[in-house]
Amino acid sequence: MLNVRTAFHVTHMLKDLDAATKIYEDIFQAPVHFAGYHQGEDRDASFASVSDAYIELFAPRDAGSPDPRSPGGRFIKRWGEGLANFGWLIEGDVTEAVRFCESKGYQLAGVVGQETSAFFVHPRQAHGIMLEIAGGVVRDDPRTQPGWASRWRDEHPLGIERMNAVSYAVRDVEGAVGFLQSLTDAPVIHRGVDERFGKQSAYLWITDHIIEVMQGASDDSEIARKVRENGPKIDSVTFKVTNLSRAAEYLRAKGVRVLGHEGGGYVAINPAGILGATYIFTDRAIPHDPRDG
């Protein structure tokens, strides 16, 4: 099994890094640091730290090309801007993790000789779950600063307590659960049907975070429509906040179009206003979340 040390980053695929940086700094008031250019991926990137979430702003330089060559450029041509993947930081040698996954019969992507620091299981075998498996640490991580979590919870106008879950829309919840549990010892802490979203879900606890895998509860649900149109893939990130009405009021005051209503237990930023990403805010905990003791 893989020994997952912590959640790594959520990747937001973008056309314009400067524009994205301004949006994250404005809406989230998040520190954003430039990570530089990566020749192999032909992209520029920055990282935004939002409470305990680490968000990679990933801008392929060929995103505007009619025939992009980079994986990020091809992603944007196919799906447009939006969330692309999530990741884990693991203990131990990444080459050992590669061998473990290959022993399971998985086809891997991103493996380059002995210099491998991160890789993915091919999404066809992973039920659409693009999950980066990486070694190393986050350098100069602002989330390790004293008082970081309490400032986001008690002082920031959004009042974010934590990243509640990273959610993947899939065709087969049980298959997706089986895939994740084939990689690491991840218990399912809750299963449920949410009629508001027309979905059935399983929530898995992995070290310090939760992954939700969800499928449409009916063929005409929004989740089922997304999977039909775009295939199974990462769908959204949900933040738990201390006061949902206050968070919604703050977003509206920023001129952000808000979907949902705090009376229903959630609000979301309209993806059109944040470059295709879906960020949801709720004041409701996931049942049996270990972080609630």
C-alpha cells in the first residue's frame, strides 16, 4: 500500500496565469507565489494557499494553440479552463510507489526514468480519478506558519475551517472506491444520497483529508449529465465555513455571482467567475469526519 503523508495540491488549468492570480488574490485574499516555468510541461505555475488547501494555478504556454502539444494545453482544448486533478504526497521512495502500482497492473503516466518525482495512474483504469502521486515536501509552505488555520477560521471574511472534500464525478462509485482502496488503506466514513444535487456518494478518509466519489442518482441528474458530456473527472472542492451567511454575503459584496442559497446549506462560486473551477462552501460537516473528533 502507499503511505500517504498528506494532501498535495488541487490543479486549476488556466490560460492566463496573471489573470488567475488576481482573481485568487481578490476573492480568497490568498497568498500566491510564483513557482516558475517547467520546460517538460511547457507551463508557468503559481500556488495559492487557501486555508489547508494548496491550489496549483497551471498555465500551459500553448493553451491558445489550435494544435497544443503539452498535456495541459490539450486539457484546455478538450475541456476548457477548470480543475484538472488532485494529488497526494507520500512517504518513501517514489520509484517504490511506481513498482507497487505497476504490480497492481496499472498503466502509469508521467514516469520518466530514474528522475520520477510524481506520476498518475491512467484515468481509464482509475475510473476517471486523476490523482497525482508525488514525493518530497512543499517548500516554504505558508500553512505551517503559527496561527495560519485560526486566521482563516476566525479573521478571514470567508471563515474557512478546512477543505471539507475534493469531489470526483464518476460512472461507478463502487469501482472508484475499490481503486482508491487498492492504493492506500482508506476507509469509507460515510455513504449517502443527496437529493439537492441528485447524487449518491462515498466519502473516503485519507490521512488528513477526504475524497468524495459521486455518481448521478438518476440519468437526468446534473452529475450524470456532466459525466456524459465530459467523462468522469474531478468536479469540485468544498470548503467548510463557520458562518455560511457571512461567507455568502462577503462573496456577493465582492461582486461574485453566487449559486445556491445559504438556507439550503451551501453556496458556490459560479464557475464562469473563477475560470471554470467549482468551489463550494458549506457549514455542514461530513458525517463521521475524523477531524471533528
